[in-house]
Amino acid sequence: MIKYAVGQRFVSEPEPELGLGIVEEVDGYRITLGFPATGERRIYAAGAAVLKRVSFRVGERVNGKSGASFTVEELDEKDGLIVYLGEGQSLLESDLVAAGNFSHPQDRLMAGQVDDDEVFALRYRALSMQSDLRGAELRGFFGGRLDLIPHQYYILKEVSSRQLPRVLLSDEVGLGKTIEACLILQRLRAVGRAQRALILVPEALVHQWFVELLRRFGLWFGIFDEERCRALEASNEGENPFLDEQLVLCSVDYLANSEVRSAQAIDAGWDLVVVDEAHHLEWSPEETSPEYALVESLGERSPGLLLLTATPTQLGVAGHFARLRLLDPDRYSDLDTFQKEMKEFEKVAEIAGKIIDEETLTAEDGEALKSIFDRDPEGLKARLRDLETGKPEARKSLIRSLLDEHGTGRVVFRNTRANMKGFPKRMYCPAPLEGHEDATLMAKLVRELEAESTNSESGIRYNFKGDPRLSWLVSFLKARKGVKTLLICKSRQKAIALEAALRESLNINIALFHEELQLVQRDRNAAWFAEEDGAQILICSEIGSEGRNFQFAHHLVLFDLPINPGLLEQRIGRLDRIGQTSTIQIHVPYVVASPQECIAEWCHQGLDAFETCVHGGSEYMARFADRLVSLAVEYGCSRNGSRDELEAFVQETQAFREELSLQLKKGRDRLLELNSFDSEVANDVIRRVKEAESDSELKGFLYDLLEFFGVRVDEQEDGDVILDPSHAFVESFPSLPPEGALATFERQRAISREDITFITPDHSLVGDAIDLLVTSEKGVSAFSLLESDEPGLSLEAIFMLETIALSNLHVDRFLSPTPVRVIVDIRGNDLSDERDFEWAEENLEPGDINRFLERPGFNREFLEAMIGGAEDIAKKKAGKLISTAKSKAKKVLQGEIDRLEDLQKINDNVRQEEIDAAKEELEGVRNAVGESSLRLDSIRLVVEGAVDGLQKD
């Protein structure tokens, strides 16, 4: 094992772009490396295979930070550090410059260690594929196991392209705020701008978020609670437990109620903080809740902040201001000023609605527009004149101007169902059942409601023998043989009892889904339900309504009804999703005159909750929940039901619904909705994602790469592929479980089968498999023969043009690590254009390098001279690549700076910090590109002419 010492130099093979690392700290079984060229720090386990000790050899040139440069003549050692001696100078390895050339394919070739041409070609393909993937404009857009929904991908593109992604995601219920946040996180991680992320959610949503992140995006977040923190502190005394993971999921309540843990979380530092249910963060000018104070402190130290809420303004202007204040405390510093601005914004939204609906603007509207465009009155006159004369694009131009000046349009995104297409219809299918004359049954149903509404189901024992609801369910399933049916009920106990009772009455495939099943087992049961010949019915506890996609089913049975309308909407939302192909049939079996009938009537007649989406669920809960339970119990106890009281209660609910709907409609900001979605941009993104996913090149390359390492690839008739690493040449093949995996490249297949690995350009298997090859010595040297009339010698050299830069600059989009291929003959002539890889495959044959090296006339100096000639040509090619990258960076980034500066003149929501960050990014990118350097990666020596005696046996 290596004996580590401070000052030793290493390179991280998976991340060569970090430059030359230096050991800063040795602590037991861990070492800390700093990378001066990029400012990054990494902690590795001692003996980590990814670390390669940097040691220059005699004859090679070294460069010191002080400017010293000489050819190594001798190596010495001092206190565990290498001392390089040569030309009368000495240099300690700790004083080496941060960049250097650590790959020496010429050493392997001269030692007779060469690979076949196929391996050399595979390595070049891997380098080229790696370059394409890292430089792809849509890198990070592919990995989610989800439908390509336009408004979500528009928000992804808009937010993730910003220097400082600090926004409020406030789409209506069911439109996927969680998905949007995860998409943004995935993209920022893929391009290196968010390595550390903290997600804060209410305690009840921790598991739902964990499942969503893991199953849809393959992101494994560490769930932190007191038990986890104490365990980490016990094993690493004195260390901040929140530094143990890069991705942390935590209850906001837990952190806010612990001064010690909140301080640790704040000190840990994060690139991105995500807060769900942000409307629960309470603030007023006089008082701040612990939860709000926690997020405020985190936001002050984190460049990225995403707040999620479905009710951005419905809870009052002060609450909305409080959330915007977290995003930009300088811009939103005074509540009174903001309230005045909001009144102006309401007028803007009203006028925008008229323009969108192509209504005629009044003189009053014109005066209001003048006050809005006070910074550009001449521009307003021209736009209104164009509108009056019916000039094409006049409305679009005026709306665009309103969007630019609109108050919170840059920091708030809100899409509504009213603007979206693709939602299915809902059909309420009540199933009233006889049985109210049975006193025992009615008493049981009353106890059931009382226990479920108070979360005390443990106190009752479910027994469905003789229950008319079970009889109805049996008949329902018999009549729909093979039709997928999702059933959701309140608790685990109820789901288990119902499944047992159904098995006694019916011989069909039944799957179970509840919280006490292991996550893997739940996934298997859900996958079995998704299979065409799998389970006909999936019986779920309430957890089945959290984060799962069952849109392949069209029948939903609600065996009971929750008091909370939001939870009811969540249940229906498992099937009611954009992309659902059929009308959703919502079946509600209930005994006539029972408590359940009372709740069903209230939900249907009062809320219209079965056939339309409920808005303002928390408002209904606060107003009606307690009274509803009391009324339902009384309704069931009266045997014949209290119809008069129920009807009065329903009418009161209807009146409240109308009042709430008007309030929500009045608060609807059409301009904000327009700014939150651009169908043209979104559809272009989705088109390019689909094109990339349908490209067969990546699939073919990955198969070749996996098979090279001994991973068995078995394509199935249905398009799935079995990946079996049990015979791989590498122990613990990265990103594949030891038992192998069933995988697919098809998005829709992956959506319907969550147990199948979804391979995309962003999947870790692709990057890990490439890294496994290019960080090894496989294919770095090759020797071939070319039978021809003229004797000669040629060298094929693959150089890598690489930058060293901070990962958050995302330099790859302008210049990713790029292979530069050069072929030179013995006179230094460039043959690159004449000999592509297809030519090599057709004309070259394997040779015996050792027989060649035994012949006189070829030595190390001769080889180095040929490499030098190839490098001169490569430098010219690299110069063009660098120049192109600089021009592209200036065009893109300077254009963004100019746009932000122009926008700032008319919209105070454009933060100066964002402009400054954009300028720093441009400077950093141009410097990084300008300092790019070539690294020799691999070579192939070709002997030409009469090759007798050099062929492989």
C-alpha cells in the first residue's frame, strides 16, 4: 500500500480535467487532495484505485511553479516526496505545476506492450463519444424516467440556463413541480454546477421525494434524521454529519427545531437548496418562523434556491412577498413597496389577458400602459400604433414587451391546467349498495370512519366477511376480466385485510402495495401490475397515491374516501396525468345511508372533486373537515341518514367553492402563465431529445464497449436487453448490480416498467463504462502492418485537447475534451485525411511488435521525433478548435450579458449579481479555453512495405 505524505502529486483518472492534485492532508484511512488548477478539493479512501501517483521518468521534462524547467536526469526521495534532478537544478514534486502529461503510450510501445487494432479503435470511439456527450447542448436532459411534457422541459431549459437559478415553481396541482425541480437538479449536476444539493420537505413527504428521486432519476439521496446524524458523529467525532453526503433529503421541521442541526446544515454549504411546500414558511415584518429563518440562512449561502408551492398568491400578498424575499432579499426588501407594485401588476395581468384574448383595449388601458412603460414611452406608442393598424405580430410584440417588464416574471413560474392540453376526462361511477338495514354493518362503518379520520386504525380489526363492498368488488373484477384496476384505501391494515378477503372469493392475480413492504418488493409488485399478463388489481394503502405513475390503468376504485380533498386529488392523480389515453373511471362503492355515502355526496356535489380538479384543498380542510366527520358519523348513526343536514352542508360547500373559484380566477395572472411556457421553445427541446434517444450510434457503441469488458449483452425480442456482468473482466462492474440488470433504451417502456434500467446518454453506465476504458492503458498503443510496394513507417497519434477549469463554468459546452487524430509518415507528412478508421479496418493487419523491435534502425528517439511531428500538426488543428470555441463562447455568453443588461433597464427583477456572474463566467470560460493543452493519449505504429516475418503467429 502507498505510504502517503503531504505534498505528493496524484491525478484522478476519472477526472483528469482537475489537473495535478496535491496531498493536503493524511487522516487515517482517508486522504484529502487539492487541485490548484481548478480550486477543487476531494476526499479519497487510502489506496483508492482511481488515484494514480505522478512520477516523471529520466528523459522527460518537468516544470515547476517557480518557472524552473529541465529534463530529468535523476530521481531522489526526501520524506516520502520525489525530488527531480537535472541540468544542475532540483525540483520537489510538491512544486510541480498543476498541469502535466501523465500518459506515456510510447513507453508501452517500446516495451512491446501493444493491443489489437480493434481495441485501439474502440478507445478512439470512446474518446469521441465522451467528447460528444460532454459537449452536448442537452446534456442532463435525458435521464428522467418520465414523459416528455412540454411545459416541464421549458422550465428546465429556462431555469437551468441561468447563472443563479433562484426561482419559485408554482404550477397548479398535478402539473409536476416536483418533476421540474428534479429535472433542474439533474441538469445542474450533469454539467457540474450543483454537486451538493439539499432538499427540505415536510416530514410526511420525505419518503415520497426519496422514491421520486430514486425511481425516476436514479438519484440516491441520504435521508438525514437525528438517528443518522448521531451515528455519523459517533463514527467521525467532531465532523459535521452533513458533509458525509453530497445529496441530502431532510425534514424541514426536524432541522428548524434543532439549533445544532440547522447550524450544521447551514455550515455544510450547498450548491442548490430545494424547498417543497414553501407556503408553510411563515414570515411577517414582526416575526419569523424557525422554518423560514432556516431557509433564509441557507439561501444566503447557496447560489441556487428552488421554492415549490401550488399557492403562490392565494394565501395573501405578504406570504408571496415572504417567498420572493428568500429568492432576492435586495430586490424584495420592503413589504409596503411590494404591495403597491402588486396592484400595478394586477393591472398589467388584466391588460395582458385582453391582448391574449384579442379584445379591444380601452382608453383607460392605454393610460395604464403608459404608466407601465414609463421607461420606454416611444416604444409603447409604436407598439400601440401597430396594434391599431392591425400590423402582423403586433400583439405578440406588445405581449413580449409586457413580459420583459412584468414584475415577478423572471423569478416565478406558474402553469395552469387551463393552459395545458393532454389531461384525460374523469367519469364518476358511484356504486350505492344495500345494507343500511344491517345495524352491525352500519356500526362497523361508523367505527371505520372514526378510526380512519383520527389515524387510529390500529384500534380496529378489519373484517370484510358479509361486507357488500367486497361483494361489489368481486362482481366488478369478474365483469372486467384482465382489465387493470387500481384500488386505494386508507391504511396498510385495510389493504392487507382486503387482499386476503378477495383471495378467498376470487381466483385472479392480486398485487399488494403498502409502506411496510420493502422498497424493492413494492417495485416488483407495481411492475407485476404493469405487465400485460400480470396482476389484474393492485391494492394500495395511502402510500400508493404518492409519486407513482399508473396511467396505463383506467379504472380507479376508491374503497374509502379521505377527508382531505388534496389527498383525494392525489389519489386520482395516479391515473389523471398528462398523456393518459382514456377516460378515467372513478368507482366509489358505498353503503346507502352510511358515513361513506355522506362523504361521497359532499365530494361529488359539494366539491365536484371526482370529475374536475380541486383547487384550494387546504382551504376546504380548514373550513369543513371537522364538521364533515361529525356530520358523516351522525348520518351513519341515524340509520336513514340526515339528508336535510347533508344537503344544507353541500349547498354551503358549493357556495364556498364558487367564492373560492372567483378569488382564484381574480388572482390568475395570464401574463405570468404566458411567461412560464413557450410551446415553440419547449417543442424544439423535446424534438431534439427524441432525436438523440432514437440515434442507434450510442446503443451500438455501448454494446461493443460492454462486450469488450466481458459483460454479456442479450437482446430480447421485445427490445429489452439483459446485461450480465458475472463474467466481466472487471470486479464490480460500475453502475451494474452483480446479479445483472434488465435494461431498455425506450422511454415509454421505462415509464411503464419502473424495475427496468432506463439507459440514456445521461445514464451513469454510459459514462462509467467509457471511463473504465479511457482511464486504463487498454488501447493506448497498437502495432499494425500495411502490405504495400513502398517501404515506410507511419504513426497514428491521438491527442486530447483538454481544458482545466472550475466545473461550474461548464466549459464543455464550448470545448469538451476533444480527440485530435493525426497520422504522419516517416518524413512528417500529414496523412490524416487519407486514412480514416474505415481505411484502417480494411487495410491494416496485426503485427508482432517484439519482432519489429529486434530489428535495428528504430529506437526511442526515432519514435519521439515522429510523435513531435504529429504534435506540431495537432497543435495547428487544436488552434482552430480553440479559436472556434472562443468565438462560440463570446457569441453565447456576451449575448446573454447584453440581454440581461438591456432587460435590467426596464425590469428591476434582473439582479446585478446575475449580470456579474455572467461576466465572470465569460472571462473564466475564455481563459480556460485559451489555456487548453494537448495530451498524448494513444499511438499506433504502422510498418509499411514487405511485412514478411512481422505477422502475428
